[in-house]
Amino acid sequence: EKLLKDTMLRYGVEDYRVVAYCKGKDLEHMTLNHPFYERVVPIIVGHHVTAEAGTGAVHTAPGHGQDDYIIGQQYNLPVDNPVGDNGVFLPNTPLFAGKHVFSANNDVIEILKEKGALVHEEALQHSYPHCWRHKTPIIFRATPQWFISMDKNNLRAKALEEIKRVSWIPDWGEARINSMVEGRPDWCISRQRNWGVPIALFVHKETGELHPETADLIEKVATLIEQSGVEAWFELDAAELIGDEASDYTKINDILDVWFDSGVTHACVLERRENLPFPASMYLEGSDQHRGWFQSSLLTSVAMNGCAPYDAVLTHGFTVDAKGMKMSKSRGNVVAPQKVINSLGADVLRLWVSANDYRGEMTVSDEILKRASDVYRRLRNTARYLLSNLNDFNPATDCISYEDMLPLDRWAIEKARELQKDVLNYYEEYQFLQVHQRIHHFCSVDMGSFYLDVIKDRQYTMQANSVARRSSQTAMFHIAEAFVRLIAPILSYTAEEIWLELPGEREESVFLATVYEGLPEATNAELSEFDFWQPIIETRLLVSKELERVRAEGLIRSGLDADVTLYCGSDLYEALSQLNDELRFVLITSYAQVKPLSDKTDKASATGNEQLFIEVSASEHDKCVRCWHHRDDVALSAEHPELCSRCVENVDGKGEVRLFA
């Protein structure tokens, strides 16, 4: 009823009246005359017909569409198929014999006009299935095929039960494949192609029954194909296998659905190799494979073995361009992996993959790859710093015991241990994005922005064999050993480079090593010690911001040109005061004083933390040419007039002592 006005308007009919109203089902089984053939056709009711557009009445051809075929089966309609496999009407087709189905459209319209049966003619634009490869319209034809029943031997029920046993990553994969198997029709496994794996069957010409020795015949054909390839079946004379019966049987030349081919890889690969277990630990492919490989493998294995061929299934999305468009050669938006590898390196491409949530579509462009390259540079530079400072370190003779290490170095090792624990858990759960983020945070925040920056002074100014320097080297050695193993699954080439440069005896390749077990585990008391560093790290960040502000004003060129006074609340005052003179090494300034908040002067700047105000001034002292600190004790030594007292001690004396950093 709601289509009435639109229909009349489209037909140009202004003067009309409604004779009666009824539902579609009231017309069911009524018969109509064909508009130009001498035949009668019934009215049927189908849920695939919509009432949103058109007339609400649709022509149904059971031989030329899946919906039409299904509804035709319900009404026992004949499956007429007047179109050949070349898309041309068969010779016995009245009026249109020899014409291509698409070119015949105009002829149909002309005949309708001649018969006075055409009410209205208008070109419409609508959605129609096209070949994904050739972009040409598809012609649907019903042809005899071979099927695997989903229900005769409870294949569907058994498959649904096995789906529950499998671990699906991401978890929505279970619901996706469950609904597909639950609602799928019988599996059509035959195809009419020129080449493929043959369906090696002989069918009786009159009864349609399989040859009674089909199982033995298939085994003989399999032996022939093993020797000569699949062409052996197509070139085979039926009489060679079934003798005089050949005249009574048709040799089937259909081939198997390629999804059946891939679906039996569990039998062809796993069951033929003693070193491969069955079921497989995991099947991994794109998200489209829930209706493809994952499902065909499930159905064949359940039918053959009574169980799924895999314990887990992981699916990933597809790569799209910066606008979210699917990559296609015809669109010209393909980012070629080889081009990226040649320009940025394979590890940058691998890092980009890990930086995406693979469960959805993964966006790639030159700008995105550039950002991945920046992250890679950060990780690589962290490794370079570690290696460069282990140049004179022999782990067999130079390692410091965990108890004798400086507190800051023990803190760094604990951060590496936490990293290793988290990353290994993420790998176990295939959470590669979290692996990427966690490692990047460790390199940029824990190491780059704090620890490695603070220990530079120890590395470059203290005596080579001093406890404090060896302590930091021991920490860096442990960190590097863990780090190289953690990045290896993603940054494979870089990890191998690092591995070959690390000091100490080791396996030939990082990929022959296991998880690093040399990271000391802190006691509960030591764990509480690490909490000591958090307010210091936060203070350092605020001091760095203030130093940058003063530097921008031109008062200093670097942090070592500055003297800093911190006015702190009681808790922060107590924490910072414990570092004494070593606070300056943490802040990387020439002097660092801590005073109560009550002593705050007008020159002190607010920080956003009510318990901390910072006063920065340019140092008035001479600069030590060795450590670059501005100190009031520079030039006190006649032998080393350009050095501060600390550097004199490190050059000629027993060396300075560090307690914290």
C-alpha cells in the first residue's frame, strides 16, 4: 500500500482508483500468464522481497539466483536453466537463442512492447554483484554440483561443539564463525574449471549412483596422481580402471573447491610430519578466513578426526591507506613492502605492524611509516647507548653484586625486570601493540628521559674500575641482555646486530637463546626502596621544565650552567635531602640545594606542585673542563688548574664515592 503512490507517479498514471486491499500471502498460489511465452506461473511469497522500493513484486528465476533457488525449492518450482556456461541463451530458447543474456535485455523490452505488456520503461541504478577481480557483472546459473551435507552425520552439531573448545583471538571470532557454521547451507565442493584437484568419481549414467568400488578406485587414482600429477585423471581412459563398465559410467571432470584443498592441510602437513603436533597450536590468517580457511579446515577435520585441527585461531585485519580505503593496484594506493624495506629497513616495517591493533584495519602511509621510523630510532639509540658504555666491560670479571650496586642502578634493573614480565605476558596473549607501547615507554621514559641521562656523569668522569661506574655498567649489561631478547620477535635484524656486539660468551644467535634469567629479583625491602625514586623523578621533570624556560630567555645554555635551589614541603624535603650533593647529578646542574618551603624567596617560580618552588640562577663559578660542572673549587689544584676537586680526585686520587646516583 505504501508503494502505491510512488508506483503510479513513476508510471505517469494520475487517474486511478483502488479496487481492494489484501496481503501478499492472500495471493499465494494464484496463477498468472507469462507475458510472451505460452506458460502459466504461480504467485509465491518470499522474505527476500522488500517493500521499501519498487512494486513489491519480483520476478523469480530459480535457476539464476540463490534466493530464487531457495524459494523455488520451497514451492517445487522447476529449475529452468536456459543459459549456457558462456553466458549465451541455449539453442532451444525461444526468441533469444544464441544471444548473450546482457545484450538480450533490449530485445526483451521490444517484445514486451509488441505484446502490449510493458507498462513503463525506465533506467535504474542499483547494486549488482560483480567479479571482485575483473569488475564485471556476474551471471548466476544453477548447475549440478557435489555437496557435503552439514546435518546427515551431525557435522554441523559437532563443528559447533568444537568451536567452543578453541581459543579465538580476538574473542569475537568465536561468535562470528559460530553464526556462520550455524546458518550455512550444505557445502558445495565441486567446481567446473580447467585445472585443479579432480573429484575422482564414476557415476552410473542411468541411476546416478556411484560405482560400488568407489573407495578402491579413488585409492588407485590417488596413486596415479602421486606419480604423474592431477593431469593423470583428466587424461585417463575410464576403461583403464573399470574395464567394460566404462560405457555405463560417466567420468566426473569437476574439480574440488579450492577451500577444500586448503581445508585439508591438517592432513597433508601436520599428519605427514612427525615433528608437527595435531591439532596445530594455532591457525593465523585475515578476518575473512572465518568463512574460508578456518571454516573449511574445521569442517574437514571434524569429519575426518572428530575434532578441530587447531587449539587457537588468531585473525587480523587488512592494511588500508591513510583514508581507510582498501589497497588496490587499480586505485594506485598500494604501499609496496619491498619499497618500504629498501628505504626504511625491514625492522621499521615490522615495528609498524606491532604498533597497530591488528584486530581491526591497519592504516599505512608514508607519514605513518615515518613515525614508526622515529620510534625505531629511539629504540635503536637506546641499544647503541647501552653497547657503547659496555665497551670496556667484561661480565665475567667486572660485574658488581646486586647488594653492592648503587640504589639507582638497582632501580633500573627492577624497571627492566618489570618490563620483561609485562612483555612476556603480552607476547603470550598476542598483544603486540602493548608490547610495542611498553618497550617504547621503557626506552623513552625510564631509560632515555631519566636513568641513562643521569648516569652519563658516572660513565665519563669516574675512574674506570670504580664501584659506582661498574655498578651502572652491570645494570646496563643486565638491561641489554633482557632488552635484546624482548625486541627480537619484532625487531629481528636489529636484535641480531645487538646480540653480536654484546660482551660475554653467548649463543651464536639471539634466536638460539631463551628468556634472560639474570635479572636479580628484589626483596620486599628493596622494592619499598624503589618508591624513594618516584618523587625525585617527578621533581627532576619540573626542574627540567624550569631550566628550559630559563634557557629560552638566554640566561643559560645548558643545565650545567645553572645553580638550582628547591624550596620543598616536608615530605619532599626529606626525600631530596637524602641525596645531598648527589642531587646535582640527578638534576644535571652544577649546584642543587634543598631548602624548606618557608625559606622561599620572590625569585622562586611555582611549578604546579604546591610543595615545590624552584629558583634557577646562572652559575658564577668557573667551569671544569673535564666534567663541565661550574664549581667554586675549580683551579684549587696547582697540577690541574682547570679541574674541580672531584675530577682531581678521579684523575690522581682514589676516586670519588657515590652512595645513590
